[in-house]
Amino acid sequence: MSNPKDNRIKQLEEQVKDLQTECKALHNTCTRQRDSLAAQQETIVQLNISIDSTLACLAEKYGFPKENEDGTTAKALSISTEAYPGVLDRLDVRAVIEDGNYVITVAPKPREDANAETV
């Protein structure tokens, strides 16, 4: 015959065991999320390098000479900030590699009413 004190101890031991299992599961979840976040941060770094490289190539080829304060000459490419909002709503952008070159193409997006069937 077990007494109430022994029953309570067993109940608490089970609760501890359940909490340890839950804690381990949460730890594993945190580890997976931390690894995922690290991978996402690395992807963002690589994306920023890619964007900066593209901008550098565009400015180098199409920019106009600009004298820096230290007397050196740079190339500057000016794009109106008003051009940004909605640009991807208006234009389809594609980038492919052809014959060792990045080929960037922009074309107007088809108008929605042009896709509608005429009756």
C-alpha cells in the first residue's frame, strides 16, 4: 500500500520527466532555428554582394565621371528615387548568363486587361 507522500513524489518525478522531454524538444527547435537563421544571414550577405557587384558594373560602364573630394575620379550613375516605387509592378526583370556575360532584360509586364478574353 502506497501512501500519499509516495504518490506525490512519483507524480512530481513524472512531471520532471515530461518537462525534461519538453525542454529537449524546445532546445532542438532552437538549434534548428539558429542554424536556419545563420544560413539565411549568409544568403543575405551573398545577395548583397551580388547586388553590389551588379551596381558596380553598371556604374563603371554607364556612369559619368565624378571627382571625389580627395582628387580621384570615380564613376557615378544616377537613378531617380521616384523610379523605384512600383517598378517591379510595371516591369518583368530577367537575368541569364549567355556566353560568359550576365544579360539583364527588362520588359513591360503584360497588362491584365490584355489577358482578358474578348467575347
